[in-house]
Amino acid sequence: MQPTDLPQFKDVPWRWIVYATSVFTIVALGFAFCHQIELKQDVSGEIVSPAEVKIQGLSGLVSSIYVRPSEHVEPGTPLFRLQRDFSLTTSGLRRQVFDEQMRDGQIRAIDEQYSERRAQLNARVESARLTEASRRAELAALDAQIAQGSELGDEFQQRLLRLSSVSEYVTADKVEQARADVHQGKVTVAQSVARRQQLAGEIGTSRSAQAELDAQLRELDARHARDVQDVWARFEQER
């Protein structure tokens, strides 16, 4: 057979191609609707015997059993006797675990109160220290001012003496002005001295407050250690 004698696609009528496609589509749809596909999936489960009875919602120790397995009983018939397990709490925890949780909770509460109180006292101590430092700086500046005022007062006093010795040759206004300068210098020095005494009193008060706060901090530390020790002692006694 020559290659020219082979059948070609154009020799097939188009309607037969359409018919064949439609038949194939209908068969595929019918297969899809009618055929069942099996799906598999891994799930967790439990095999329970029909003769096994599970009782839930109760806790304790079974002290007595009144029936035997596979024995027929009437509704309301006692099956067993249940006693409370005193090694467990009402929440189902073992007594030791429950006591440890209570101990840790009490210690945590004590630590939180201790930390809060200590932070407050430390803030007050820091405030008192800053106040003392500020007053000491002001006191140092005031001492310099008092020294300078005293020198000026001495100069004004010497000037007044010189003017008084030659009062016949100077005007009365200059003498009066010199006396006013001496008086003003004394007033300024007296005010500075009074302020210095006030600052010294404030510094003493601040130091006393710091000493009292330090004592409160030591007492707080001792009380915290004592409270934690008491909690541990109660825990050991109840074990």
C-alpha cells in the first residue's frame, strides 16, 4: 500500500465526531453519578465491651462491691459503696500537689506585697536624698553669699568711718547714704543667716526621715522573711 492510500482524518464526517464526543460525555457523567467512591480517614476511637458499664461523675475509693460481673440487677439496686479519698481534694488533685500549689500561691502573694511596699519606701528614700542634696547645694551657695555680704558690710562700715571723720568737708547726704549702705548690708547678712538656719533644719529633718525609712526597710525585709518561713513551716506540718 502506498502512503497516499492511508485513511485521513478529513475523510471522517464531522457529525460522527460530535456524536462520539457526546456519547463519551454522557457515559462519563453516568459513571460519575452512579459509581460509589470509597473514602478512608484515620480517626481515634475506643472499643467498649457491651457488658462493661462506665460510671462517671464520682470520685473516691470503692470500699465494697455488692454485685458480680454479668449479674442481673434491678434499677436502683446498690452496686458498690464509695468512700471519700482523703488523699484527694474536692477538685480531684492529690493533697500534696494541692498543698504545694497553695504554698506557692501564698508565697507569691507575699512577694508581690513585699515588692510593692519596698518600691514605695525606696521612692520615699530617694526623694529624701534628693531633697537633702538640693538643700546642701543651696546651703553652700548661701555660705558664699554670707561671706560676700560680710565683706561688703565691712567695706561699708569703713567708708562710713572715713566719711564721719571728715564730716566737715563732705555733704550730709553722703554720710547718710553710707549709713544706709551699712544698715542694708547688715539686713542682707541677717536674712542670709536666718535662711541658713532654716536650711540646716530642713537637712536635719531629711536625714531623720531617711533614717526612719531605712529602719522601715529593714523591718519590712525581716517581716517578709518571717512570713515566708511561716508558710513553709505550715506546709511541712501539714505534709
